[in-house]
Amino acid sequence: MTDAITPQSTDETPVDPVDRVLARADARSGVRVFGGAQALQDAATVTYGDSDGEQWDREERAALRRVPGLSTELEDVTEVEYRQLRLENVVLVGVYPQGSQEDAENSLRELSALAETAGAVVLDGVLQRRPHPDPATYIGRGKASELRDLVAAVGADTVIADTELAPSQRRALEDVVKVKVIDRTTVILDIFSQHAKSREGKAQVELAQLEYLLPRLRGWGESMSRQAGGQVGAGGAGMGSRGPGETKIELDRRRIRTKMALLRRQIRDFGPAREAKRADRKRNTIPSVAIAGYTNAGKSSLLNKLTSAGVLVENALFATLDATVRRAEAVDGRVYTLTDTVGFVRNLPHQLVEAFRSTLEEVADADVIVHVVDGSHPDPAAQLLTVRDVMGDVGARSTREIVVFNKADLVDPDTRLVLRGLEPSALFASSRTGEGIAELRAAIEEALPLPAVEVRALVPYERGDLINAVHESGHIISTRHEEEGTAVHAHVSEHLAAQLAPYAVS
């Protein structure tokens, strides 16, 4: 028998076994007892230093947005409709089997942070323990009725399920609770659509949204199901319209498929430019380092700390969607690139993995992956597993990996011991205080692959351009100035080795 959904107790008596994850808040004020969700960093510890650079994206996101259609230039003032802008009020619901209560709570807290990032106010959250989600209404019809009463009591207008609902589940649950029902995938897609900036990013998000929408088209009334053709008396349009016809929902599906094909062609067209840049870096043997990790783990902050890149840093989930490539230089003069990539999250919709595959190629083709983990997160082991699963999906499982526990300033010594047990060779760093940044930079430089060809050459002094190229793209073992020129022993690319061949010495 499953647990009932019961409100949180207000006295000292123990609450019902149904685990209430998020405390009920005042619907009018929209203030949650839990404060910020644990997936987001505490606002008191969020700082943006000088190394973050000028972030114009932040101002644009926070800017006022004009609402069209509010002009008061009307002949009849009674036509003016006064509206009050408010955030969407939501209730979260999840299902978990016996023994996975803690994981379910962390997942629901993360869903709360996702909803908050998407622009909603979380009023309440409930979990139900049952072996498997109900195939009809996800939580069962009886619990759905209890959820309807909860939604009415707190004044919510949306229910978010902590999974990807089947189309039939969403419709059945919506029919019972009498408000809009969406799932975790919808929230993530909504955040992506808000944060996409580049043409490619927008095309990838739109493709993922259409792939998700296609099997979930729903018709209301006869307008979606009526077909042309047949006799007038049988509901057809008469002469000139006879034939198989097409329902409104079929028309919509065909239009979506056509649009999806167009978006796929557009995304493919972006590929050659990226491939050309990547091939140019490979030809010049410029190693690439990809910064990957869970969303809001601090990847962009680390990139800014390492390179002063000026990339947008925000205490929000999926603040970065477009890959950002920055140049960096090692102590020995070698040049390499650092790439900030899109973050991952548990249960990342497969539509997004497929749509962003071209962006995730930056991770797959990297020589070194800096895997950033939020050290202050309540479940860092799940973050590690989730990111490595996605890395495996894009073919990066065998790439050299450096694990970094970020936000070390928020981690106490006992937690550090636990994290060290998870990854004995991991580094600890803090973008806020600068702790561990020098060690991370040294670890990256040590992990950079050596160029393919080892050469020994005596280069005439008039060919200083070759020595400069060795310094910039090669790895110098030793140099010595002699009477005839500069004696150099280094690892260089095949292209540069061919240029140095006339001056080779044994």
C-alpha cells in the first residue's frame, strides 16, 4: 500500500511517511521556507571578481522587457485591460521506490532550482513512495485527487512532475488536478530556450523542443479532428473538396517535421566552420582543453579565473549554452585552448543530447577534460556519474580527465575527506578565493600532449621565425646558442618538423 500525500506537520508530532521535500510557503508572498534551492549556490557566497571580465549578457538578461500591445492610445478607455505581472506558482511532485528517499529529495530540490531558474515560484513539493509510477496518472488516481486539493489550497497554477511524463500520463493527471501539468524535460527545454544566444544554440534548442512536442500534440474539439471530403450531409465540404483530407493535428505534425528537417540542415551548415577552426588548431598542434561538468558547478568562473575570459557567470542553472573557446599559454610558452561547454544535469533529455551533439563535440575532440564538480553540492557522487555518462555518450570516455572539486571555500574539512574518498587524485579549487587555481593550471599543463615529432636542429640566426614557431606550438627540451645558430631539441608538429628538416642534426 502506498503512502498518502499529507501536508507538513506544524506541531511537534512526527509527519506522515510521505516525505515532504519543500516546505509549503505563503502563496501570496511566494517565499519558501527552504530559501534558495540546494542546487543553487547560497546568494551570500556568490561574488563576481575582476577576473570575470565585462559580462554584457548579465545586463541584457536583467534588463526590462517591453510588453507589446499595451498602448493606451484607444478611443474607448474601457478597452484598456489592467494586468499584474506575476511569476508562475508551481507544486512539485515525484515518485520514488523503497530505499531511494534521499536521492528523490535531492532530485526534487534540483527540480525546484530548475523551476526557479525558468521563472517560477515553488509553493510546495511532495513525494510518493511506490514501486513504479502509475502508468495512467503517474501517482495513481487517489493521490492525484489529493494533489488536486493541495494545488487548490496553496493557489498553484502548474504542477511539475520530476520525470518525463508520457503524453497519456500528462493528460490524465491534468484532467484530475484541473491545472496545467508539465514535466522535468519541459522545464529544462524552457530554460534552454531562454538562455540560447547564438544562431546555432537557438536552432539546437528549437529542434529539441520540436522533437519533444511532436508525439505530444493534443487536439481540442472538432477543429483538430475534422477532415475535408465526403458529402455535405455527412459533414464534408461538398464538391471540390472530396478526397482523403487531412486533420488539423496531421497538418501540425507535417509542419513540425518539415521545420525539424530545416533545423537539422541549418545545424549541419554550422559544422564546416567549426571543423575548419578545429582542423586549423590540430594542424598547428594547439592542444585543446574542455571544461565539462554539472550545471552551476562553476565552469565559467574557472574559465574566467584561468584566462580572464569575461564569460557570463551567473548563479543559475544552464547559464552557459554556447561553447566559448579562449586562448591560454603555458609556462613554457606553449599555446593551448580552453573551452567552456554546456552543463549537464541528471535525467538530461535525450533530445538535448542529440540536438547539442555538435556542441558536445568540443568535449569529444578535446585532448584533456577538466571535469568540474560542485564540492558543496549535497550529492557530488551523482554529479560525477551523470557527467561521465554523457561524456561516454559523446565518445569522450577515454580522454584524459582532471577532476576538480570547485567551491572549495564552502567545503568543511570533514566533507573534503569524503570527497577525497570519491576521487583520490582530484584537486580542490575556489573561483571565489583563488585557492587551487595555480595547482589546476599546473595540472592542465602537465597533462597537455606532446607534439608528435622529436627534432634536434641547428637553426641559423636568420631563421628566427622557426625558433619562434617552436616556442609557440612545440615543447622545448633544450636550446643552446652556438656560432652557426641556435641548437634546439624539441617536440614539434609534423608540419614544423618538415620545415626544420634542412637544419636537422644527429
